[in-house]
Amino acid sequence: MNVVVAGAGTIGSLFAGHLAQVADVTVLTRRPEHAQALNERGLHVSGRSVLTAAVAASSDPAAVGDADLVILACKGGDLEPLAASLAGRFAHATVMTVQNGLGAEEIVAAHGAWPLLSAVTFMSGTRHDDVHVEYVLDTATWIGPYRDTTPADAESVAALIRSAGLKAEAFDDLRPAQWSKLIFNATVNTVAALTGLPHDFHFAEGMLGGLVHDLVDEGKAVAEAAGVALREDPWEMNVHATRRGHAHYPSMLEDVGAHRPTEIELITGSLVRAAERHGVAVPLHTALYRLVKAKEASYS
Amino acid sequence: MKVAIIGCGAVGSLFAVHLAQLDDVEVWAYDASQAHVDAINAHGLRLTGAGDVAGRLHATSDAAELPACDFGIVATKAMHTTAAISATAHAFANGCVATVQNGLGNEEAIAGFVEKVIRGTTFPAGKILEPGLVQWDVKGDTTLGPFEPQPAPFDEIERLADACTRGGMPTAAVADARGPQWRKVIFNASTNSIGALTGLTHGRVCERPDLRQLVSGLVDEGKAVAAAQGIELDADPEDLIDHAAKPEVAYGHKASMLQDVEARRTTEVDYLNGGIVRFGREHGVPTPLNQAIWALVKGVEDSWTK
């Protein structure tokens, strides 16, 4: 079984480190020195798993042989150039997206005829350096068919991921899960990025909890208009997550803290655009979208 | 006449120094900062910037030292109103107390301790440079009027306005001071909070069309709450916002709330967006955007102590 993991941030590194225990894994990085470090030193996972994985790595798609499975684990904003660089390659691979938000599958579909799986992941970690990732939240990755794939294909990838020590679940239709996460992310990430608060009790009570609840309600109205029956109530996901005992720092909060571009377009942007398409008013998500975009502008 | 400035920060100092120019006014300043009080008593209080003015006055951090006064002018940050007026109310047993503070709810807080209350709004601004020395950034007008439930007599309001004007702070006594107050509150609530959340200066907030639209959404809610109370704004807050965005006015100005956030000081959001939400609730006007912005800024404050 040959697996290519494209994108070696936190999520990509967690997939690569674990899957290397049960498959031949090649990591496709953006930076050559990152690939070199992985080739020389392997990939270390700490936290909930303690592993050292021997992985092959390259920053050049042309140097990577064909694979059975390609996992695209880059950030949403990097997906378009990554997918373009894969065009014409990996003729026998099934390609799986795990980006936040909506629309990753369409981006990839435009660059090749690969069978596509769509996935959302709830696992999280902290990337300490190019060869060390800490596995923090051992929550599942959800996988569903998207194009020329079946629920059985989704299940076989889920089984592979489970055998590697991560949590994964297959669905006949991923959209109910994907939308649940989208609404959850659009709400929690933006509120965290704007307030500086990690995802803690403030999100489930008092005035800020009220805002989070209202944001979730707007998202639910969009899902309903789009004909998607949510798999989980994003408000309950939120409350549950705040009670895990330790506060998670959402990626958008870390991004604004480090003055990096955020995934606002892919997350809240895709929700706001879906709301427009379906004629649903989302004044609060629109406000938070504008505020986060403005916060990005304040870096310079 | 005797006037006590309650809270001698930047705005309080502007009133204190200008009133101290008058022979017929004895000025007292009550302030929590002992260093500021000591400097004022030793060397007087000085303004620099928009004008260079110095004055001698009595300063104290001990409310018991305040004599019986004809007027009080409360100029603390809004969250300190109750503490400041409850400590000093004895000085105004027969006097009238005006607020020149930001936000909504200050008059109500003062009226809990003082009989005769003056609603006020002031546009000048500045900052303390060091004890006894204040940077005067912006000149502007002040409006005073009766606080309707517990009004000061109008001739008293005129007497205070006249003294301020003669001292160099142009001040008008009007029958209904709510218009200028709400114009300023709506301006501050709709722009300061956006600056605080995004880190952008006033001009940069206004030049992003989508963000400027959000500002207008906040303004519209504030206008609706004002209208529901029968308040006629003295001018459109939108005009003030666009005027301030000009390069020669306040394009590069960091709103006080942004300065507070950067220094991790409690902001006045409870009295700005929070005030609009509270008055909106009382009058059945929905204010979802102000509510959201209020919650976010409180979240920012909470993030410092988590």
C-alpha cells in the first residue's frame, strides 16, 4: 500500500507519522529543506501516540511515484496550487481532501480525473518543528465518497487509518458531517481569533455563549436551506468541546497570533457564500467574516 | 463659585485648567492618582498641544478634603462613575453634578447619589503625558442639559456652561442634551469597537468598504434606539465618521478602545455598545450587531485573565 501525504503541517504530519506504521508513506512538502529533514531524521510523533516513522519525502511531485492513496492535507489556501501541481500524475490513486470548509473537492476535481474521497478531520495537534508533531486531540476523521468512489472505498480508507492508530469513520454521505463541522468551525474559529480566547467555557455561557449560539443558529438555517440534515448539532459539539478539561487553541487564533493568513475564506467565506446562494441572511457570520479579514489587513 | 472635577484624567484636566483661568471660580480636582495630585498641587496643571495653558488648582485623592461645591464635573472612565460619585457626593449636597464622560448610563449612576444632575457630552480629547502634564489633542464643543428624571435647574446649567465657555471650553446649555450625547455614543460604539477588534486605525476601518458597511449597520441600530426614545440627533453620526476618516483629521488615530485593548485595560464597551443594547431592550429595538460586538470585546477582556 503506497500512500502520499501532500502537505506536512500538523494534520499532514499526524497522518504521515501514523500511516507509516502500516503503509509505505511518501510526504510531499512545499519546502525542499523540509523534505530533506524528513528523509534524514524521520518523523516523530509525541502526545497521544509516541512514534518515530521512517518516511520518504520530496518537495517535487515529479519525483514521487504513483500511489494507491493521496491525502491532500495542506491548508485551504494552498490547495489550488497543490492540486495543479498534481495534474497528470498519480494515475492509479484515489485522492482524499481533508480541508476545512466547503469546496476543496471541487478545486481538486478540476485538476484531474482521480476518484475522490472527501473527508473532514477533528483530530488536532501541535507542530513543534519540521520533524516533530504532537498528537493532542484524538478525535476522528470522517470520510465519504465524492466522485467515482463508493461508501466501501471510504470504509477501506477509514479502516486503513484506524489500523494506523488514528480514529476514522466512513459515511455514505459526508455532507451532514462536513456541514456540522463547517458551522462549528466558522463559529468557534472566528470568535477565538477575534477575542484571543482559546475554545474554553466562555464559548458556552454568558454573553459570548449567546453570540456563539446565534452564530450556530445562522449556520443551521443555511444548512437547512441547502437541504443538508446536520449529523451533529454544532452547538452541542461546541459545548462538549469546552468541557474536555483543557482549552484548545483553534488554528485561526494561532494564525492571527502569528500574523499569518487565516482560513477565513474557506471556512466562514464558504458559509457566507452558501447563504447567499440559498437566500439566507447571515448578518453575524458576515460581520465576523469582515472583522477577521480586517484583522488580517492589520498585520501590515 | 466652587467646581470640583471628579476624575482628573485627560478630559477632566481640560476642564480643570480652563476653569482655573477664571478669578471667580475655585477649582478642585479629585483623582485616584497620588502622583498626579501631588504634581498638580506642587506645580499646577498644564496643557500642551492644541493649546498651551496652565492653571493652579487644589487637587486631592482624599474625597473627604473636598469642600461643598456648586458644581461637579465627572470625567472618569465610565466604569468608575459609581465609585467616584459615591465617594464625593457629600461635596454636592446643594450642588449640581454634570457628566462629560463617554457612553450611556453615567447620569443614572450619578443620580443614585446626587439630587441635581446635568447630562453632558464633550468632544475635546487628549492624554496624560506625565503627572501634572496633559497632551491636548482635539478641541471641540461641550453640550450640557438637564438629566430629565433628576434635572439641575436650567439657570444653574447655564451658569456652568458660561463659566466653561469663559474659561476657554466652548459649552452650550440646551434643553435636550440627548442628541449630541447619542451622536457621540453611536460614533464611538460603531467605530471604537471595530478598531479594538481589528487593530485598525479609524481611517483604515473606514476605507475597507465591507467594514465600513458593518460600521453603518451598527450606526443604524443606534439610530433606531435613539429614535425610539424620541431623541433627535443633532447631526448624522455617519458624517462625523467620514469626517474623522480624513487624513488631516483622525485617519491614523487609534480609538481609545484599541489603546485600552493594546494596554490590556478594561474598555468602556459596556457603556457604548452595551449601553445601546440595554436602551434598545428597554424600548423594544433589536440590536443584534451591537450585541455581537459587545460580546466579542468582553471576550477580548476575558482573554487577559483566562
